[in-house]
Amino acid sequence: MGDSTAAEPTISCGARVRSQPEVHLRAGRLAAQLRQRGVGRGQRVGVMARNDIEFLEVSLAVASCGANPVPINTRWRAAEVAHVLSDAGIELVFAHTEFVSTIEGAAGTAGTQTGIVEIPMAAELLAAAELDPNLRHTTGRHPELEEWIGDGEPLGWIDGAIADSMGLIYTSGTTGSPKGVLRQRMTPEQLLAIAGATANRMGLTAGGQMLVAGPLYHTSPNAVAMLALRMGTSITLMPRWNAERFLELVQRNRIQHAKIVPTMLSRLLSLPAEVRARYDIGSLTHLIHSAAPCPPAVKRAAIDWFGDALWEFYGCSETGAVTWINATEWLERPGSVGRPRDGAAVTIADDNDKALPTGETGRVFVKGADYWPNFAYLNRIRSEPSPFPGMIHVGDLGYLDDDGYLYLTGRGSELINIGGVNTYPAEIEAAISTLPQVEDVAVFGIPHPGDLGEQVAAHIVTRPGTTLTEQAVRSELTGLLADYKVPAVIKVVETLPRDDSGKIYKAQLRSLYEPR
């Protein structure tokens, strides 16, 4: 459990620790400066930074003004950032030194007069993130964060500012340009309901300890960290993912809550047994994963290790969390991502928008919890109304069992059509993941040299210290899959192109096999 005797909660990142009262003071002073410069309700301020204490300070300051902090993916290039600057009408960005040139280039591409406030990168951050130490030197081309914070009076409470600040978040953009999800302004009752439900399901407590392992520019880590900051939960930030470092932090800080993705689970399982045994992870009550499918073999091994602390939810930026499942439920229904909670709903439909009975695979339509706000896509018009009022289809395929538990079979855009037969990559990935040497795998369709349209390809990342041959993979799969599902092309690779939330860029993999 968290240390209830601690005088005040903190935020730590690498070797730096700052008390949350100081964080709130600094954010209040920055908010006052922002207000003096005309930043307020309806405006959007970009934040392009690595996981760091200042990321949360800036986000809190912008929100305190009633403006909308918009996290920008640090892996995006200038052209992708330019789309967000233009699409959201962002006129001010707070950026770590590492990303200043990207913002400058993006502003030039977008033709915007975007102001930049540079966030210096502390030596401790650079060390923890294993970055170039020379990044501690700022560019000198823009005002720096400390100049804006100053030592003046902090901004006082502005009624309705929190509701005003929670309007816009961008999707990950793994299948196209990132879409701005513009949420309807929430009522005080909605805000309280979301905060209460999130804290309860995520295991957040005032005076407790939580760890942010994923990037703060993604929806879930950002939302949970900001809620923890408002609750007085101590926050540990990881600037860079490292499996053993994660275990060290859990043990040292007696972490209760951590949010991860399936690839992180798999890399934790790749640690040698003797390394895993060194660390006490007994403080964990909620180790939560989402964002991408988790191979059943990985999930089962993780439950063997983390037990009842392992939770999973399924949702999206548009609807929030829709389904939840705990370890016991999953063992009873292997492969499920849970059933809807808090008034959320799931419907499965065929290509003609007809609802399907349980057990039949089709397009997954979802509705958020009763308290979740409505939304629209910024600067986009929905092509057609949903066939199921209040529900949306975000590209996933799956089916429901008799008890309402959802099972995902993949994304519609990733279906492999082999001679007219639809094949689901998730099924093949799950089979390959049962091989003990496999740490990560991506299955996708590539052109067939004959008349079958497509054939199956698999790229596999092996666990450290192991080897795996194409022949061995085929031999293992022969008894698990129909012949046409066994990959025609198998490659062992060093990495897969995943974003930091675990979503994989399969279009990049397919492009490797397109005729040139």
C-alpha cells in the first residue's frame, strides 16, 4: 500500500522528485501568465514533451485557464504535427528542446504563426530516457518555461474551467491522419461520475502510488495521471520503457496502480526468471492493460505472475472504456476483453448493418458508459448516421458470447482474403504466441503470386537468448491451424513498427511486399 505517513504526495521522474503542492503552485503561476496572454476558454494549447514533471505542470496550467491542453505525439514528424496545428487551430505549443525544431517545421508547413515555449530537458531526464546529453542546452530561439512561470501570484479558481479543458483529444493515427475527438462539454455531475468510476476501476487512491509507463501523449495514461494529480496520488513517471526498471520502480515506490500495453507484458515475461524473482510486486492491486490485443498465451502467463492484480479494458478515445475483465473472469473465458460496464453497450453487426446473434463474428459497435459525453470529429462530417443510435464502429471485428462477453478477432482493414475466404490475423497471432520463443508477432496479408488474391505473412520478434527458424514455426503451427492459415512467409525480425500504445502499423509491413 502507499505510505499513508507521507507528508505530501509527489511526482517523480528519473532522479527528480517534486512535491505536488509545489507542482500546483508552479502550474497556478503559469496559468496566470497564460491568462494575461489571452489564453482561455475555447483555445487549444499544444504540449509536445516526453514523460516529465513539466508535462503535467503545463497540462494542469492550461486546464486551469479553461483552455484545452492538446498532447502531441512525440513520434510524429513535422508534416503530421502540421496537420494537428492546423486542424485544431493551435497558436501556442510547449515543447521539450528535443522537439522544438519539429514544431518550427510544422508551423512552417501549416502556415501558422505558432508560438513556442521551450521546456528545458533536465540532465536526470536525459539520463533516464537514454538521450543525448547535449539536449540539456536549449535552442535560445524561444522563451523558456521558467520565464513564463515566474514568481507571481497563481491564478485563482475559475468556475467551469475543468469542464472547458476536457474538450479535445487526438486518436493515434495508426490507420490514417489523426482525428480530433471533440467531446461535448460535461456537466459537473458527469465530471464527478467519470472521476469516481475511473478512480474505482483503476485502483487510484488519495495518498496512494501510481506509475505511468506509457507516454502521456496517449489518452489513457494522460487522463489517469491528471486524475491522480487532482486526487493527491503520488505519480512515478517512466521517461522510457524498460522492463526491469519497471519492476524496480514497483518495488521501490510500492506502486499500486500501473497502466501498460500487451507488448510491455510480453517484455516483462521475457526477463529471465531469476531477474523477475528479485522484485517484490506484491503492492500492485491494479496492473491494467488495453490499447491492443493481448495474445492469450501472454495473458495466461501474466496472470500466473501478477494474479488478481491484472485487469483489462477495451474502449477508444471516442467512448472511453467500454468493457472490463478481471483475471478470474478471463481464465473462465480465455480471449475475452470483458463485458460492458456502467451502461456501456456492444452490438455485433454484419456488413448490411443487421445485428448478429451471439457467437457470430461481425463489426463491433460500441457505446460509452452512461456518464460518458457525446462527441464529434473536429472539422469532419460523419459520412452516414450510425445504424445503431448512440453507437459507433471504430474498425474492430468480434463476437459476443451468451453472457455478453466480447471477443475481438481483429480489425476489418486487416482481414486477409485467401481465395474468397476471410482469415483473421488475431487467430494466427495467438497461435504463434504460444511458442515460448516468441516475444512479439504481427500477421498480415500480402499479395499471392497466383490467383488466390492474398497469402499470410508473419513477422516475429524472439525473446532474448532464444532462436527460432521458419521450419520450426511451420512445424508447430501445423497441428494448430488449417493449412491455408499457416503463414506462407515467415521472418524473424528485431522489432515491429508499433506505436507507444501498442498499436501496430501493419500498413508499413504490407508495403514491404507490394510490387514495385
